[in-house]
Amino acid sequence: MAVPKRKQSPSRTGMRRGQNSKYTVKNIVEDKKSGEYRLSHHIDLKTGFYKGRQVLDIEE
């Protein structure tokens, strides 16, 4: 089994991890009703809608 000859430094570990994070995409979508940005598969807290249905009663 292959074993590393030396311990990898924290700097090198960070460099490797930095390459992985630059390709991640947030699940941010524009809401069709309000035009606000929100996370996909989440309730719009301003209007209370989810998938076109009223889920929360928002007191104004």
C-alpha cells in the first residue's frame, strides 16, 4: 500500500482544498413572484409561498 513519505503541510492542504471550492455553485434562484433571490427548495419568507402555494401566513 502506498504511504506518503512526508507529512503534508497545512499550506499545501489549503491549496488543494482551495481548488475544490472554486467550482461550487450556490442554489440561488430568482423568485418568480417577488423577484427576490432565495435558496432553491426553500420557502420565500417575504411572501410565504413555496412551489406556487401559500404555505406561511405572513402578517403585514
